[in-house]
Amino acid sequence: MWLKLSRDKSWLLLTFICMIPFMVSAQDTPASSYGNANVLIISSYNPDISSTSANISAFVDEYRNREGRGTVIIENMNCKSLVEAPLWKKRMKSILRKYTSEKVPPLLIVLLGQEAWAAYLSQDVADLPGIPVLGGMASRNFVEMPDSTCVVSDWNPESMDVYDRKDIYHVVGGYVYEYDVDKNIELIKRYYPETKNIALLSDNSYGGISMLSYVRQKMKEYPEYELISLDGRKNTVYSMVDAIAGLPEKTVLLLGTWRVDKNEGYFMQNSMYVLKGADPEIPVFTLSTVGLGYWAIGGYVPNYHILGKELADQAISYLNQEDLASSGLQVVDGVYQFDIKCLESKGLDSIALPPNTVLVNRTPTFMEQYKYEVSVVCIIFVVLLLLLLMVFYFFIRTKHLKDALEQSQEALIEAKDKAEESNRLKTAFLANMSHEIRTPLNAIVGFSTVIIDSDLEPEERETFAGIIRTNSDLLLNLINDILDISRLESGRTKFVVEPCDLVELCQNTLTTAQFARPSNLNYIFDSDLAECTVDIDMQRVQQVLINLLSNAGKFTTEGSVTLSLHKDEARKEVRIMVSDTGMGIPEEKQSKIFERFEKLNEYSQGTGLGLSICKLIVENFNGKIWVDRDYKEGARFIFTIPYDTNDKKNTMAK
């Protein structure tokens, strides 16, 4: 496709060259294989080449990233000046025929740019190929393309809404901009309520005539204002300066588009400074961001941005047969933008601006002005802070290691002391065991020899046999106690938990203890409960009761032994007490009475292990056992049995 260049249009060569990479990279097969194209992009190839190329690039990249099917073919309509407008409709028709004549036509058409949109929407419905269409980079309002007999400079078309044609023209989606005249009129009324005239500046381009037609149509809703058209089709940049300078008082200038004048000369933003010089004091608002930042006060404008990715997402969704009804053709949201310096220079209120207003020419904050310097300072500060934290970390770590070393030394000393204590306890244990075992063994061996070697009377023989039996029982009890305490401490003793009536158990155990040690003592059971069922190991609790009752009977010569049972609802525990009227326990020995081999009378029978066993059994079902220090009539032992707790069952099930 060749471009006929004039001296003033040499920039178009660069435009064409910039588009070549997109035309090639978007195709995976030769351009002649049109039937393999799933997506056909038709671009206006308008002068705003940077946004066009950016949108096409974003579309192709996203289409490839999403693994879109088939290929993407790009066609350019090569729309240049408005004089050629009568030809654009034919170009569009030719492109559509070119691709729809293939056996496998494209599945989707994407239109980019005002000219491509208008040329497509100007086609006769009967000539449409029926292929779904997406659109972008265009206004919601458009004008139909003129025929070849039309004089473009005198062309005054009617503005139309794409939504009125999207269904019959197979438009399934896309994004369009909307130039909101109503919101800009509201701004004019607010800031310049005495306005009588609104002058619209538009250029000699399709976008200019499209916007002029739309504004003319909308201004019919505001009869209080007279619309003055500053039409680029009828003015050069120099005559436009005179036109602006000759505007009547109480006129607000509304900027539309300005790129091309009557002579088809293309202008950059610097031409706006020339136009501004015609009347620097005239209030200026903008419909399309033109003049914003150096001339216009502000306005409600489209939020222009690259839409290629969003269009590719819609294309992929459509080709995957997903429903686009929820998205479809969408209007891109607009935004209020104001030049803060223009507001201040004209003495306008810059505080009560509409919500979410974007300000341009705003004086940068300290952070914005010295962003680099602040960043360097912050980096230095962070580095210093990290160094400080590292020093602090190593200091803490060193201190921790020192403390750990000191604790290790203390632990070693403690372990040494425990080892020495263990060695001492072992020696004491062997000594106690030797003493406890030797005493009954001496009696057994001695009286066994006497019975065998001597001629004894039957009564004497029976007496000696009784002594042998008694000492054998003592020796057996000693061995059993040693085994019990060993198993309890190692956790090898299994507790069999089952419901047990403690009242009945206490009564039976008290009766057994009374007959096991005949005496004049009065054995009493004290309880206000008729029944008390608790999940316990009955044999182990009975063992505790027998040990306590046996000790009470052993150290009580007269009086009574009382077994009490009470229930504490608040603490969820059963409290059992064994009280006697015997010799009692000295206070200095009360704290040691539950230690192994601890005996009140070294010459009395017993191993000194019974209370230690009782303590281990009680603690194994989460109970407590202690000596009542307030009881002065003898000795009183108290132990508790928790009930209605999970821990007790878990522990007793070991």
C-alpha cells in the first residue's frame, strides 16, 4: 500500500513504517491465506498513530498470551484528510468483500478508529457479511459517510448513536468514548453563570465534524445559549485567531478537536498557544482533553487509555463461545480534569471540585520535587538501620549464647548435684533394703532352723511357725511395695477405669482393716452420701485406703479411726479423710512423710514406702494427698478424687 506524500505530509511515511512491524508480527501465515484468519482488525490508520499502534500491539500480545485460535490479520483504511471521506465507505466495503469471499471468512472483525467505525456503520445492511464486530478508539456518536457528490466543507450531517445500530450491524462488544456535553454545560453554569454564548472549536477532520454535529444536536436542549461554530473546515489557523479574538462578550470557548485546518495543515500542541494569544482572558473548557494543561480551565473528558488488552479479552471470550451480553459494547467512563493554575489565575474555586477530579499543573509536593533525593536518603537510612539491626542481632545472639552457657553450667552443676544425690539415695536405698530384708529373713532362717533341729512342744512349734509366717508376709509386702513404686514411677502400671460406688468401697475397706488388725479401737465411717459413683480404678483406690487405715491402726493404741467421705460440687471432686487419735505426726516430719523409706519410728514394722505409693496413685488420677496440719488430736490424711473431667479418664487409662 503506497502513500502519496506532499511536503506537508511527510510525517505519514514514518507513520506507515511504524505500522509495518504490527502488520507482520500479527500474522502467523502469509497474508494471502485470508481464510485462516480468525480475527480481522480494520484500522482507520488515522494521524494519532501512537495510540493506534499501541492498541494493536496490546491486542496482539494479549491474544497470543491467551492462546487465541487462528491468526490475526490487520488491514489499514489509510484514512488521511476529510476530503477523502466519500471514499472511506467504499474502502470498507472492499475490505469486507476481500475477506468474506474466502471459503472460511474471519470469525470476528475488530474496528479501530472513528473513520473505520463510521465507514462500517454507513454500509447498507444488505451488504454486511454478518460477521460479529468489536470496536474501539471511537466515539459513541458518529456521522454517516457522505457520497461522492458531497462538498465536505458544506457538509452538515446528523449525529447518530452507535447503540441505535449495534444490533442490526452485528456489534457484539467493544469500548467507545462519550463526549458528555451535559456535564460540561453544568461546569459552565457553575463557574460562569452569566454566559450567553458557547463557541465550539473543531478542526477539519472526521472527528471534528462528528463532534460538531453532536454538539449542535445537544445544544438544542439549551436554548438559553447561542452556539457559535469555529469550524476548522472554513478557517486556517490564522483566521481562527481572528475568529476567537472577535467573539462577543459573555462567551465561553468549548474545545473539541484541533489537528487539521482548512488548508489540511497538521498542527501540534504549539498551535494552541497561538490560538490562546487571540484572547487570553476568554473562559475555555474542553470536551476531549485538547488544550488541557496550558489553556483550558478543565472539563469532563473521556478517560483515554489503551484498550487493546480489553478488546483481546472480549475477542477470546467470543471465540470461546462465551456470552458477552453482560459486557457487550461499553462506554468508557469519563473523568473530571482541571488545570489548577488556570483555576487560580481566573480566581475560581479550586476546593469544591467534583469528586474524583484529576488535577493537572498541580504544584508538586516536597516528596514529588525531591523524590530522588528522598529515595537516596531513605536507602541510606534503611542500610544504616539494617546495619544497626545486624549489630543488635549479634549483640542479642552473643548475650543469648552467654546466657545459654551460664544455664548450661548451672545445669551441669545441677546434674552433678543430682548425680551425687542419686548416688546417695542409691546407697541409702541399699542400706534400707538390706535392713528391711535382713530383719524378716533372720527371723525366718532362725526359727526355721529351730523348728527343724529341736524337739519342741507342739505349742512352741506353732508359735515359731506363726513368727515365720508373719516375717514371710513382711518380706512379701516389702517386695510388693518395691515393685509397685517402681511400676508407678515408670508409668508401666495400667489403671482399669470403671464405675465404682465409693461409699460401698469405703465401708468394705474399713471393715477389712478392722478385722485385719484386731484391737480395742473404734472404726467409724462418716459420710452424708448414700451413694457416690465415680469412674476410677477400684483396686488402686482400695490400696490407698488400706495403707492409710493400716498406718492409722498401727500408730493408735486407743480411741478411734475415722474414715470420712464428702463430695465437693464446686470443685468437682470427692474428698476422703482418714483420721485417728494416735500419736500424730511431728510438724518437722509432715513435709517428708510422703518420701520413700521415711518412717516415724525406725523400729516399727513397715518399709516406709506405703505413703509414697499412695501419693503416686492419687496423683496418677489427678488427685492430691496431704496431711492436715490443723488436726491436733492425732493424724489426719486427706486425698481427693476428681470426677467429671476428661484429664482424669485419660490419665487413668494409661
